[in-house]
Amino acid sequence: MRRLKVIFLLHILCITLFAFKAIHPLKMSYSKLTIHKTGHGQLTSKFFLDDLTLHMQNRYRLSKADFSTLESNGVKALQVYMNERLFITTGDKKIPFKITSIEMIENGIVLQVKSKTVESINKKKPYYMENALFFDVFANQVNSVKHNGTTNRFMLRQAKLLLNE
């Protein structure tokens, strides 16, 4: 009898975890942005691989998103996605990021993506980070951004953040 209860509870737990995984809309990304003296921006972003894989497969109709190399289909799709949704703006100019490296971390749970701006940023003018990653999945999306090594993290609940006030 006790064994049946344990098996029943394990089934309930598995069903609950599966349901949560299938329906949770928040797809959190964590980013660290550094603006170097040259004006080029360096961005290190971390994505939960399961969420990113599912989103890239659905959005770009990939049968299996692969993030193993810079030339793989998942990374190419991610580059297109970042070009549409993640950039620095200054004035009316949008400066995108180019992916420079990828690495699986946290036992393959997280994909760490390093990228840099394709041109330098004029730090004397106001510049903004626009980060609308996953806002197309969930309107109340929140993304975490750390700027220039400060201990403050900005929780982006809107897609645009003024960085050099």
C-alpha cells in the first residue's frame, strides 16, 4: 500500500513539473553589458537552453535547433532574433550585436552567448539598451541586465533602458 502511495505521488509530481514546463511563459534572460573605452559594447547573455531551443524552433520553424557551433542553425536563428530585438540605440541609430562565441554552461542547462556591437557607441550622447527578447512570447516578460560591472541589475519590464544618465 505504501509503495502505491509513493508511485502515485511521483506521478503527480511528474505531471505537475511537466505542466509547469509546458505552460510557463516567462523565458528569463540574464545579460551583462560592458561599454569599453573604445565605445564598443560587449554583451554576455545567458539563456535557459530548453526555453531558447523551443522558441527558436517555433519562431523559425526549425525541426531541431542546434547551438553547438557559431554556424549551427540555432545560433544563426538566434542572431536574426537578436538583430530584431536586442540592440543599443543612440539618437535614431540602432547598433546591433554580433555573436562572437557560445558555450554550454551549468551542466548544459544554460547557453552563454557572447556578442559585441558591430560599431562603437558615442558615450557622450544618451544611449539606450533595447532588449525585447521573449516579449513576443509573454507580454509581461522581464529580462535582467547588469551594466558596466555595477552591482545594480536592471530588471527590464519594458524593452528600453537609458544607460548613461
